[in-house]
Amino acid sequence: MLLKILCFIYLIIISFLDYFTFKIPNKITLAFFFLLLCLDIFTNPERIPAKLFCSLFFFTIFLTTAYFTKGIGMGDIKLAGLLGYCLGFFQTSLVFIFSCFFGITVFLVIRKFKYKLKQIPFAPFVAVGYMVSELCCRRIL
């Protein structure tokens, strides 16, 4: 439960930062990652390799997507890796499915009314996707 609360607080903080500055600071992401790593070292160190693999998986997927599309920032790539570590494969996949759906929908609606809009911050949609995935995972698992 503590992990879910910390993840939610982190997502809220970076959502506001991303919304106003279009940047996710490395210091905050790195600090949260080390906090998660320290928690795992003391609570369940046997899960760290699997969590690191999941983190690397999502980081690589988003990095590859950014390379080919030029539409994802480095902060979003690091956020994907961090959520992979924090939530695991299944829930991180759900988070990004929901966040992409909400992000694309809002982008299309805003673009219809403001034609010159070229980018939107992605972290707020990840926060919403996280909340929806939490509701879904409570129902599924």
C-alpha cells in the first residue's frame, strides 16, 4: 500500500511539473527510483532483478518509440522505466494503454479547437492512467 501511495504522489508532482514546464526533472525521477530501490532492498530483495528487467523493458520500448517517432520526450521514457520497476509488467501495460487512450483523445479534441497545438504533456495522462489501472487491478486481481 505504501508503494501505491508513493507512486501516486510522484505522479501528481511530475504531472504538475510536466503540465507547466513540459519537463520531468531527472532529480525527482532519480530520487524516487532510489527510494523504491531502498524499500525493496529492505523488504523483498529477491524481487529486484525481475523489477529491473521490467524497468529496462519499458524503458527500451519507449526509447525505441521515441527514436522512430520523435514524439516522446526523455522524461516520458524515464517515467516508463520507473513505472515498470514500481508496478510490474501487467499494471504498467495497463497504465500506458489507458494513458495513451486518454492522451490521444484529448489531443484530438484540443487540436480540433486550437489548430496550432503541436504537443501536450504526457505525465498527467499517465497519472490518470495509473488511477484507472488501480481501479481495474483491484477488480481483476
